[in-house]
Amino acid sequence: MLTDEVAYWWYWDRIGEMHEVRGETKHVSGLQSIQLNQNQVDDLVEASVPDHILYYLSLNQPQLIDKIDPFERYEIVRKALAQARDVRLTQMRDLVNFVCLSFIYREKMYFCKEISNLLETVRSGRVTFSEAIKDFP
């Protein structure tokens, strides 16, 4: 387990609350390397996706996010990524484009029948996401 060699650590979450994690130290002498299994690596990578997308947007499309509170930005990205995964998007390009569309369309992205129908064609594999966004209203 990731925390097996860590006696104690802490971190602040996005809303400023501090969290503590106590590991189950099995070896107290010297530093041991931490070995992550593939699921742990995948989880760490997945956890960083919202921040990577926000960083990309701040560099390349700042007008989409500059008037939105940073905490709210993160929540919008998390919600958009959950929906993107539901549509079966996996490529970073598609995820970034989906998030951008979520910032552009806001709530309409989740309630517009035309958009829902387009996303269903992507989910079913009839068209790619790149093809579907050409028909967004």
C-alpha cells in the first residue's frame, strides 16, 4: 500500500481543509522506496487530469475561465470529465475539447436535447467526438 512506509502526512484540499493520513510503518530504519501498483499509478494520473486541463486552458483559452472562481472552475472540470467518461471519451484531446464546450455551453451542455443526441451518437460509437462537435448548436 502507498502509505505502508509513511508514518504520517498531511495535505490541504481545494477548499482549504487540512487532512491527515497515518501510514502503517513497517520499517523504521532508513528510507524505503515506494512501489506503486498499476491501479495506484492510474489513480494518481487520473487525479491530476483536472489540473492539467485547467493549466492548458489558462495558457491557451484563458477567456473561458478567467472570470470564474478557481474552486468553481475545478468543479466544472470534474463534472465535465465525469460526463465525458460517460460518453466514453478517453483521449486527452477529446477530454480537453469536451471541457471547453462545457465552459462555453454551461448548463445547456447537460440539458440541451440536441447536444444530448449528439453525445449519444458518440457514446454508441456511430461518430467520433471530433465529428460530433462540428454539429453542436
